[in-house]
Amino acid sequence: RDFCLSRGLGDVYKRQLHNSSFLRLKNLSLSYDLPKSWMEATKVIRNVRLSATARNLLTFTKWKGADPEYGSNISQATFPNTREFFLGIEVTF
């Protein structure tokens, strides 16, 4: 028999358990190469690539704390994951 249940403590501990399940879109990267015909017109640039990256874009959860990824005890004392966006351009001559 469970130690907590045998001493009548089961309900106390059950109230402190929380479901921290979640679904997260952690990383998303997109890139686009400009058409080669545009580059041929310049006679100097061979390729141009535009890119965008997002981190921690979406999180689906019923968790009430700051971040379900760190669990109930740690999330009380840490900052949640930040949402980050990056834009880039790569030019090849």
C-alpha cells in the first residue's frame, strides 16, 4: 500500500500535481532564393538568398505557470523561453 495513502496524505499530494503537457513549435526556418534571371541582369551578383527564422513561436498548453518545459518546481524561479525572430540575407558574388 502507498505510504501517503496509508497516512491519509494522498489528497494533499494529488492537489500539488499538475499536468504540464504541451505542444510547441520550437524552430521554424524559411528561405527564398531570388530568381536567377534577376541575378544575370546585374552581371556581378550570382545569388541572393533571403531567410527568416523564428524560435519558440507557439506553445499550446493548459499549464498555468511560466513555461511547461521546465516543470512545476523550477518554472517558479526562472524566466520562460523567449520568442526570437531573425532575418538574414546572403549575397554571393
